[in-house]
Amino acid sequence: MNTLLEKSLNENLPVEMIYLAANNQITQRRIIVKELHERYFKAFCFLRKADRLFKKDNILSVMPERSKLLKSS
């Protein structure tokens, strides 16, 4: 997980994640990481069209952007 977040930060690449929000709702987000910290990170969220803070503990899954996966196959 951290490897993909670091790659997003270093290369300004979008990644997709499944995230458990504070209200216990599961959402799929497309993000670009802006800052990484030990327990949380700041990222631009395409769903909300704004920078957001995300807790690392609430990430259920993170993967390369789907369109990138399709192009590399």
C-alpha cells in the first residue's frame, strides 16, 4: 500500500482506493497523493474535487488507476 502511495506522490500519478469514511460508508476514490505522514496523508480527491486528509488505517484497498492497468496489458 505505502509503495503505491509513494509512487503517486513522487510521480504525480492517480491511484484508486477503497476507503472507509468516518461515517462508516465505503467509497471508491481516485486520488493523487500530495503529502505522506505516518498515520495519514493529504491527497487531491477527484470525487470531492478538493484536497482531503485520509487516515491510512481506513484504507481497505489501493491499486493503480484502472485505465493504466488496461493500457499495460
